Amino acid sequence: MQHRIVKKIGNLAREPRPPGSKQLEGGGGEMRLRIGDYRVIYAVADEVLRVLVLKVGPRKEIYRRR
């Protein structure tokens, strides 16, 4: 699973909004990418061509506030 997650994150460099990614509701524009039971939460800064991965984790835990 780890290799699959790393590969998907690497693909964000070429396509920051791949099919299946969604913008989170109630956030500041963060995006969500599903990879099996895991989620990658990330932000895209188009003006500087940057993708910032904020969180990676199981679906059950990724949306919990700390």
C-alpha cells in the first residue's frame, strides 16, 4: 500500500486535480484523494505550481481534528 500511496502523490506533480479528487467542504480549498482505505489531504497553489501534502492516513482517522 505504501508504494501505491507514494506513486499517487508523485502523480500529483503532473496532475494536481486527477479524476476522483474532490475539494473538501468547509475547508480552505484543500483537496482529497482516495487511495483504497487511505486518504491524502493536500493543497494546490497554482500561482507557484506547488502541491503541498497536508495529511496521509486511514479514512477512519484522517478527518479527526486534533
